[in-house]
Amino acid sequence: MSNCRRRARWHGWRQTVISLLLLLPACVLGHDVDVTGVARVLLDQTSEQEFSLSIVDQQVPPLFNIERILPERCAGLPPGGYSYRFSCNPTLNIDDHLYFPWSLEGVVVVARWQDGTDISGFFPGDGSIISVPMSDLQAGAGSLLSLATRYSILGAEHILFGIDHLLFVLGLLLLQRNAWKLIQTITAFTIAHSITLAFAVLEIFPLPNAPVEVLIALSIALLAREILMGQRGQFSLAHQWPWAVAFVFGLFHGFGFAGALGELGLSPNDVPLALLFFNLGVEAGQVAFIGLLLAIQFLLQRWAQDIVPVVQRGLAYGLGGIATFWFLQRLPALLPA
């Protein structure tokens, strides 16, 4: 993303529109967090001082010489079936860390303690190593704060790096210029994707990922069409009732959001709070993006009002072109293998 930002320096408002339309396809990385880059690990306490470590994903590099990821007082034991085993004397405590030598996005660790408690957490990587503090996998206030922080950040990253969700929000701003209707529209979108995000993660009403991705792309293409029609003075129900359009399409976007959280392999006890904080992070990222767009719009109207229609028309065509490309690209996933 940094390369895209460096190339997208503005040398003039007209060049800005052209640069944006050219750069967006190059920056399109899909809306979901790269779930294949998140390893899932089970940490089981088998006795007071003995533990087993199981890696769920086969594509994750194996752990050669397990002692290097453990505290110094811990030692490896003969491996069990599909798991690494180790002992610690004294046992693991809140001051300990596990260090996984993986260049991945992060790791979700589900700790299943001897007392019957299950606690999970997401731990991001720095490109070469992933640090897992035991304090975040123990019951108590510290683990709640850690869970809130991690999943709020994960939700914010999901919306801010989810290009298709951001483009849909941009389309809603271009569709509606009335402040009150804009508030209603964004609120309807938020309520809708919050509902389906919860339904999908809690497995009340899950949907396969492929049709959701196709419908999300289609929603942006249809929204771009309505924007262009409105700019030509041809208004439809989408302009009269934008909140209804935002709500219907927001349902599909909620299922898309669920892909980042629902596939991480959280323990059942952590799902409700992780869902809450993930959703709050999504909303915080969405508000930040809307605030940035409104600030840019204010500056354009104040200092370059004559080119505002050109910018809006260029963005609408850009939305439509990118969404159509996504739609055609994702459509084959619906065909039987």
C-alpha cells in the first residue's frame, strides 16, 4: 500500500482523478484480512507442568527445535500425535512468552487450561516473528483488555484495508448530498452489516464466501449506476430512499466482514466479545474514512468548486469500472468445479 500512496501524490485536481482511477486497480487487494496468512494454534495444558502445541494449518512451517520458541526453563518432550509437547518447571505464568518464527500476518492461539477454561487471542506478527504473551491467554482483566484492543484494531484494519467496502461507502456519499439523509443512509448500512456479521460469526445464518463476494461487487456497480443517473438528473428510488438501498446491500457486506473474524478459529467463550470489539473497530474505521472524505469535499467546494462535478463524475465511473472488473473476476467461483 505504501508504494500506491507514494505514486498517488497530487499534482492538480484533474490529475488527481486520473491518478486515482489508474491506481485503484493496482491497490485492490480484496476486502478481507488475509486469513490464509493467519496461523491457528492450540495450546493444551495436559498436566500441571506439561503442555501440547498443535498447529491447525498444514501450510504453516513446522517448528524445528521447539525449545527456541519456549521460555528458557521449558524443555521439549517426545512429540505426540500431530502435536509438539513440552514441560516447564515451574509451569507457564503470565510473565512468559512464546515466540513463533513465522513471517505471517499473525496467529490465533486457543489455550485450553487444565481447569477447563478456554481462552483465545489474536497476535499480529512483525514480519519475522510472532510474540504470544501468556498474560493475554490467562483469565482476568488483562485478557479482556487485550482482547478488546486486538479485535478493535483488527476490525479497523479490516475496513480501512478493505477496498470494496470503502468504495461502497464512497458511493453512498456520492449518491446522497443531503446531510440528514446521509446520516440515515450510513446508519442503515451500519445496522445491516452489524446484523449479518453477528449472524455469520455466531453461525445462526452463515453464507458461503463466493456468492457474497459476487454480490458485494454487484452492489458497488449498481450504486455507481445510480450515482451517474442522478448526475444526469434522472432520479430513482435509490435517491429517494437511499437508506433502504444501503440497508439491503449492507446485509451482504456484513457477511463479507465475517470472513475476517469467523475463520480465525476463536474459542466459543471468546466469540461474543471478539465480535463486539471487532464490530466497534469496523465502525471506528468507517467513521474515520467518512470524516476524511467529508474534509476533502469541504476543501474542494471551498477552493476548487468548479471541478467538483468533474471529480464526482470521475469517481462514479471509477467505481463502476472497478466493480464490474471484480464482478467478472469473482463470477467463475460460483460455477461448479
